[in-house]
Amino acid sequence: MQRYDYLIVGAGMVAANAVQGIREKDTQGTIGILGAEPNGPVTRPALTKKLWTDPEFGYDKIWMQPEQDDGTTLHTRTRVTAIDRDQKMVTTDDGVTIGYGKLLLATGGAPMTIDLPASDRVRYFRTVEDYDCLRRLAGKGLHIAVIGGSYIGTELAAALIQNGCRVTLIHPHEVLGSQMFPPSLANRFHQTYLDKGVELLNGRKVSGGREADGKVTLELDDGNSLEVDAAVFGLGVKPRVELAAQAGLEVEDGMVVVNARLETSDDTIFAAGDIVTYPDHILGRWHAEHVDNANQMGATVGRIMAGSDETYDYTPYFYSNVFDFAWKAVGKLDSSLTTVEDVEDDKGVYYYLENESVVGVLLLNLEADKLDEAREVLADKSPQRPDTLMGRIARS
């Protein structure tokens, strides 16, 4: 049986950063990475952002290279089906068993789907293969439906309209972005898509569909249908926690529970990234499905596995760039919360309050150096009002 000192299940951004973290503390231990996809780790946000909008950002720049020494081995197209905690080994879908000293679960999320099979014209967007498929359709004037009004959906709609497609964005809210943004910002966000030529089907969901003769017909929940040349879904992801649950590790509300050292309920098994809920030192028990968390948590868990005595005490941010909107945020964005707006000339800060405490901060068209100030506001648990927040984070 093959054995690694450090075995990583999942070959995404967390895995790539974990390898670097391990190597900071241990240059000799063997590392195995088991990934189900046909390629190694990539900078996944580029698949909906820079690859579409930045001509200087080439396809070659998306690839991450964790396998940089003879002691690190990347296994692609390898899906783990079981963990034997007593024997400290995993089993793959082709029956191979692989032993470990320490195990990291970084299995990420699976895209949410409906009852419509994926094909070259129907994609549930997540992977490099999805990007490649969509890129082949772009630039031909085809009518592409994008389903979903959150990060992936809005970013793909913006990308496609800027790359020679006719785009219809189908989303469940009356105003695009209204689940996260306060009304003033959501209205502007919504109007920008209309101004750029994106057709919006508001307050609609896709309940089913069919593909035939080079067309995709989408059935909408109001009884109508829409025929398009292709459909791409961005309905969110479901954390892949089945392995952890089957192994008897603690799973709560669909996520693996870890402590501040990113240990599961088995102290030889760690978990990081999209699948975990962890104790954030500012936000409390938290879950983050974003690149900043993957980078920081991945590197930290690697060092911890290799002997560091640190804890994960970083509060990650998340962001999106579409058209002239460039926003970054820390904490909770929920438009049902009380918001305080400190914005002028399309630049500024939105504070989200719950029981007079700031629980989320959104920075609009501001530089990343303001993020530490946002974290300081979140860490301040004293009661806040508009007059105590206006000007607290400078717009320049």
C-alpha cells in the first residue's frame, strides 16, 4: 500500500496552498494530492472574471503548481470513496488504498443542479472544462441564458455580454443583487446590467428543461419557457462532506466542524476550505466559500499539519468585479439588516448592523488596504449608529 506523510483529498486552491504551508515547516515529508478533476489546482475565480475581461491575463496564468519537488505527487482523475480512520488509509474509486500520517479533507463544493443533464450546451459552472466549453460558444452571437443571480451568475452574465453573446439572466429576485445589497446599490447594480444589454428575467426560477436540435428550452416556474442556444447555471454549491460524514467525523448543518487549529473530531484528520465551519476570532462560528479563505486557510492548515502551533486567526474577505462595480466585503451581507451608507461619487462604505453591532462591511470601489479597517470595525462590539460610523473608513 502506498503511503504519504501528508495526504490531501481534493486538488483545488486549498490543496495547492496547503502544500506550500507544509513545505514551510517540513521539506522532507512526502505529500500526496488526490483530485477527481482531470487537471491540477487552478485559480478558480479567473474562470468567471479575468479570463473574460483582461486581455493580458492569459490562460496559462490560471494553473497552480503544488507538485514542485520529488516528494510531492499529484494524482488527477482520482476520487476517494472511503476513509478508514483505524487503519489510517483511504480507498479510491478504482479500489486502490493509500495510507496517511495526517489527512487533509479539501473536497470543495459541487454545483447545484436541476433535472437537466449537463452537455456542451448545458453547463453547471465550476471547472476548467466548463470554462473551455463556454468559451467555445462565445463570440458567435449566440443567445445564452445564465441562471442564478449571485456571484457566479452575475459574473458570467457580465463576461458573456462583453464577449459577443446575447445574454438573458434569469434570477429569483425582483431586483438583481437585492438579497445582498441595500436598495440604493441594488437598483444601480440592476440598471447597469440593463444598460449593458443583458436581458433580465426577474423573480423567476428554472424548473426544468430539455435539449434538442442544437437548442435548449428552459421551463420557468411561472409556466413560460425560453429557448436559447445554451444555458449556464450558477445556482451555488453544496459542500462535499460525504466522505467526512461516512467516516464518522462531526458534521453540522452540512459542513465539517473544525476547531481553531482546523482539526476535525479526529486529531489526525484536518479539513479546510468550502466544506468547513470554523471559529473566526471576529465573526464567531463561520463558513466561507471564497478564494481569500482558500489561500489563507490552506497555507495555515499545511503549516499546522507539519508541526506549527498556530491557530487560524485570519478573517477572510470576498469580492466581485463586474462592469464598473468593484466591491470587497468582510462579514455578513444581508439586505434585511439595517444598513448605514457612507458613499459619494460611486465610492464608499456600506455597514450592515444587527442589534446595533456591525456584522458586515462592504467596500465599493475602494482599495484592498481598507480591509483591515473593515475588520477593526467588525471587531468593535460597542453599539453603533450612523453618526459613529460616517467617515470611520475614509473613502480615499
